[in-house]
Amino acid sequence: MINDHKSFWQRLQSGVEVAVAGTSSDSLLGVRDAFIRFFHDGLDRTVSVAVVPQTVGDPPPIGLPYTDEETLRLAQQRVREMEKRLADTYHFYIATEGGLSSIELDGTMRYFVRNWTVVRGVLGEAWGSSGSVQIPERIVAGLDQAQIEFAVPGTRRSGGMLRSLTGGLETRRKAISQSTLLAISSLFYGILESRHNR
């Protein structure tokens, strides 16, 4: 097992190559930010990171997936499609999707927006999510499920829903970076330990 880990690390010495579902600059830069943070800041290793956009399946759906399960299923489907098509061309395959989630508490349904990332590689598969931002009740009051996914303010061009809901303090790129960092941290846990854990 130790030799496998050494071999795996040696393969990464020349750089990390990541295939990312989609061509959005927020996705590509967010994924790159996460890998740089993990390897440079977490492991104190200088590793080049190449992020390569991939066209996968159907175009992204209009609106947002309505549950965490739907969001993860979509991301997982895109990752597996890339891995099947590209075999071992890349070290990692990543899909990242924004979605809605809901919680009923005290008879009131609360709705949230968050980003999920699925990462696959030779070590297996791991998932991570960004923080959740609540959609203000006044925006979704009286709407049914089909209407809620279109009621969230913000567009990709203007920086996304997270940027709109947080007044620019949080962006789609940062959310993707956070969800990706958490996914790769889980994937590497016990294999490549952060210098902060030593």
C-alpha cells in the first residue's frame, strides 16, 4: 500500500490534469483554485494544475435541480460519462452543479442554494458541497416547486445566484472552489495529509 501511494504521488509530480464537465470560466477557475489550494497551501508542494473543459451530455438544464439528490445525480452522471469516454487520460474527472435544497421546519419550507462537486480518480469518488444560502422567504412565498427554481435572483452572466443573494460577498467561483476543495480533501484523506495535520 505504501508503494502504491508513492507511485501515485510520483505520477502527480509532473502536474495535476483535471477534466471538468462544462466550459464555464467559474467552474474551470473554481476547480483550479481548489487544487492549487490543496496542493500548494495544504501540502506545501508546487504542482502545476491543468484544468481542461469537456463537453458532456446534454446542455445544462434550465433552472436548478430541486434537491441535493438531483444535483448530485446530475454531477455524478457527467463525471462518469467523462471517465468512460476519456479512460485514464486525466488524473481526475470533476463535475460541479448548483442546486436547490429544502428543509421544512415549524410548518414552513425553507429553500437554499448550494453547489455540489463530484470528483473521481484512481482513488475512487468523493463529493463536497459549498455553504448554503437561504433564499429569502419573500421571494418564494406562494410559489410551487416548478416556479421556485426560476425565482432565484441572478444570472450566470451577472455572477450567479450566490453573488446576488450575498450582495457580491460570495460568488459561484468561490462556491465551486469550496465544494471542490472539500471533495478532494475527502478523496485524499489518509493518503496525502495536509502539513497542518502534522
